[in-house]
Amino acid sequence: MEQAGSVGVWTAIVALARSEGAPASLRHAVLACAQSLGAAGAVFSMAYRLSVGTAGIRGEPLLACGAIAGELEELQFTLGEGPGVDAAAGRSPVLVPDLADASARGRWPAFAPAAVDHGIRAMFAFPVTAGTALIGGLGVYRAQAGSLPRQELANALVFADAMLVLALDQQSGIVPDVDDLHDTALATRRAHVHQATGMVAAQLNLPMADALAALRAHAYARGLRLSEVAADVVARRVRLSAGDMPPSHAPQGGISPDDADPPAPPSSIVPD
Amino acid sequence: MAATDRQVREAFIELTDTLVSDFDIIDFLGRLATRCTELLRVTACGVLLADHHGQLTLVAASTEEARVLELSQVQNSEGPCLDAFTMGVPVQRGDLGDGDPRWPAFTAAAQAAGFSAVQALPMRLREERLGALNLLNAAPGPFDSDAVALGQALADAATIGILHQRTLARQEVLAEQLQVALTSRIAIEQAKGFLAERLGIDVDAAFGVLRRYARANNRRLTAVAADIVEGRLDVGRPQLPDVATGVRPRGRGHRDRVPLCSARTRRDWT
């Protein structure tokens, strides 16, 4: 079943990190994603809000594998249109097998032709979210038109889940091992983890994304599993304190582009 | 069978009516669960969809939400829904009290939750497997074969309804739609936790508050949950001022804030 694919994604991220003698990071996830999906490029963008209570969500390409993909990702946020923008706004994947067809050009009149001009025919955009809490987005750019095959689509979604955990950990300064990462990523599919996140958000007056990061940091610091701590929080056996708050949390959800690491967006992982 | 022809006909019409512009998959599957409990006279019904990790996730349930949720999580390692999903056939156990060697952990969990009989129905169309429907009864005894056939027909209608969207639009729509369902479900769980903490109640009671508010205001569960987690909905408790002062969410000055607990008051006005 897809379980195997899920493990395969983590193996690919970790293998890449090991080859550099480094702990697994967001950068490795972006690189492994582009490789495993045979993409011309992959980009992870951070989300932030222009103002509270509006739909004014903007993104900033943070990690780009492939210079063209990085440019096109940035172009979307400049234009305010594109699959990545729609994926962030709707908290839903936006899968575009052919950017040259009429429906794509009709939906993104400026972006779609620009992408085709740059030799990109298909784009698959995935929100990186915990529920409706938007952390960022994953954009996968392909030179050939065509749908992502089922297993590749499942893998791309697992990569987006991996990026959620890696982004939260990066924010909190956690450098976890692979088993811990995999376990945490799977836990973020569990109902009680999200119930606990909601409770922590109410306890500490945090946005959901930061509440999840706090829960994760609390578990990590004590060598516990996220799922266990979440069960304790829901049962009211554990209550998080302000000391569990991640060191750098943005005022309104997600990670602010200013304190995220590495800095200057978009930075390319591999020279083209 | 207890259900009248008219009720059955209406249920089918409802479950194939997916081509509306404001289609909401959580609402849709919630209606499937409700219709199943009404028409099949079962105690509870849950709708489980498979995510991209191959994990079955509860996305909607009849009123017995809490008990069904727990049983859904167990079924990622063993249980009738996992069997129905992987094999694509209905799976039944009329009396869990006898024990079932296939699923010792599920059987124990189901009994602890007060269920004695279980029926799982696959949600699939040819090779496309979406998930499974979980029917649960408090009283032991085999499920009526007519009821099972009707349940499978409802599950099929709902599956076709979801997939139908795809054939009319693009192949990609199904994947997008399923992700929306899973994401919305997470927001609902977050909102349950948030409400539970603010109102000093447990998460199941919080779900009741959420659902009643959504119904009283004729709004979608998903939309109300999103408003709560994003701080657009006041979760104060006006009748308890000492609590209310401590519960203003984040105080970021949203102009369109609506007190959650005024739901009852509003209904009384109309």
C-alpha cells in the first residue's frame, strides 16, 4: 500500500542528508522531492499574512531547487496568481497537468503563458498546512505536460507532510533523527494531535501552527512521542506553559520570512 | 425494511447531487452518515477515507462521533473497515461478544465503546478505492441483508457522486477534493480542542457545541471550524462573566466577530 511510499519518501530525504553528513532539513526534502518526482524544479515557499483577518496571504520562495522553478514561484506571488497562490488560499492541492491548455490560461492569464515560455508545462502546488493553519507551500514544476501518476502524487503529498514537520522543527531549533521525524509526520494525521493543538492554542493564545510547534517541542524535549503528549493534553493530564512556546513564532501563524533559515529568498540549493 | 421508498429515493437524490458549485465534501459525507443511521436503523455510522499515507481517517460521522472516531483510529492496524477497504468487499460481524480472531484489538475497543455488532462497506468504484463506511450497532445480531444491500447502494451512490465530479471536471479534482476533506477534518479537530479548552468541557461536548452552532446559523461545520481556529469567532460565554473575561481569543480586534454562545439566543428570536 501507500505506506511503502511514505517510508520511501523519508528514506530519500535522509539518504540525501547523510550523503552530506548533515541532519535532515527542509532543504533535503525539497531536493529529494524534485529528484523523486523527476521534476524540473521544486520550491518550498513560506507563507505569511499581509494583514490579520483578510485573505491576504502571501508567500515567499524560500528554498528552490532549479532556478526557473524559483523564478516562476516568485512570479506567482508578484502577480498574485498561479497554482501556488490558489493552493495557499484554498488550503488544497492545485494540480495542473497542462499549463498550455485553455483552462489553465483562462485561470492564470499572466502566469500560465510565462511558465510555458520558461519551458514548464505542468505544475503541481501543495499547501503545507496543519489543518487550515498555513505554513507554506510546495511547488513541483515539470517540463512535460501530463498528470502526476498516482504513486507520485501520493509521494508529493507525503513530501508536503514531511516539510510541515521539518519547517516546525527548524523554527524551534529541533534537530531530530529520522525515526522521530517519520513518527511525528504520521502523528500529524491523528485526530487527537489536532484536538491537543487546539487546546494548546487556547491555553497559550497561540495561532494553530505555533501551538503544534509548541506541542512538538514539548514532546521532543522530554523524549516523548507527539502522539503520547497529545493524548495527555486532551485528557488534561498535561498542560503546556509559556516555556513550551517555540523560540521564534510569528505574530499570526506560520514562520515569518525574517527569522526563517536560510535567509535570502529564493536561494537555490543546486546550481543549475 | 423500515425505511419508506420515499425516504430511500430522497437519500439517493441527495447523494448524487454533487454537481453544485458550493459542494462541500465534509457536509456531503456527513449527510451520508446521517442517512445511513436513519434508513438502516443502526446506532452509529462513520465515513472513513484513505489518505496518501494509506491511513484510514474518519471524515464524517453520525451523532455518535466520539465513539466512532476512536474505533476509526484502531482500524489502521486491524478491523472490518481496513478489511473492507483493502479487499473491496463488505465485512460483517454480528456479535462481537463472541470475540473475533481477525481483530482482537478492534473487538475490544468496539465493546468498550458499547458496540456489539459491526458492518463495514467498501467505498469503491472499479479500481478506485476511496475508503469504507462503518456501521455499528449497540445490540448484537446480524445486520439485515436488505439493510446491508441498501447501505452498500448508498455507499456506491456517494462514491459515484464524488468521482462524478472528476469525470466532469478533471482527473485531478478527486485528489484535490480528498485533500480538502482531510484538511477540513483537521481544522474541525483543532476547533474541538480550542472550544474544549475555552469552555472547560471535553472535546466531544465541544463538537456538540460546534455542530449546534453551525446548524442554528445555517453554516457549514468546516466554515465555523475555520472561523474558530483563525480567531474570527468569539468563543466567549456571556452568561458566565468571570469566564468570559478570560476567554477573549487573542484580542486582535476582528470586526466581524460573532459570539459562539449566542447561537441559542438567535434561534429563539426567529
